[in-house]
Amino acid sequence: MEISCKNFGIDGLYVKAAGRLDLDSAVEYGVKIKDTMEDSNEEIKELILDFSEITFISSFGLKVVLELYKEMQAKQGSLKLKDIPEQLKNSFKMVGFDKFLDIG
């Protein structure tokens, strides 16, 4: 899985990944994001996850997204999911993530 993290503004992080977000890659994805957030000069308050090139998400991938959401809530920050393909939107809606996440 290809993962790119870029800081924006003072306290924002934009993450784009390509491929499948399954058991193996979800661990890598979560670790990369958390490490980048820890290494940032400023505390990250806005996290944007670009899903435009994600082709599949497993329950473990959903768990990683939930953990990131909880971490951002603890910091009084925000998490936004961007450009989610329709088939993945259904996965997020099926587990109720659309109730508390911006999945636009």
C-alpha cells in the first residue's frame, strides 16, 4: 500500500493512500499516520483521510479509522474522510460511522 502524509496549514495532516485497507495494510496505515502526527512540530488538530484510491476496506481497516477518530476527539480535533467510493461508503454506513463521521 502506498501512503503519503502531508502537513497543511499550522495543524493539519492530509493522508492519501492507494490499494486495499485490509488486515496487513491497515496496521501500516495506522502506524504511519500516528508516527507522522507524533513527529509533527505542531499538534495535529485536523486530519483528512483521502479514500479516492482505496479499493477495499476490511473490518480491521474500519477499526483503524475509528481509533484515529477517537484520538482526534481526545485532542478536540476533527477527522474528515474525503472522496470515498460508493462501495466503501456503504461499508461505513453499514457499521454506523456516518452517524459521527463526515464521510463526504
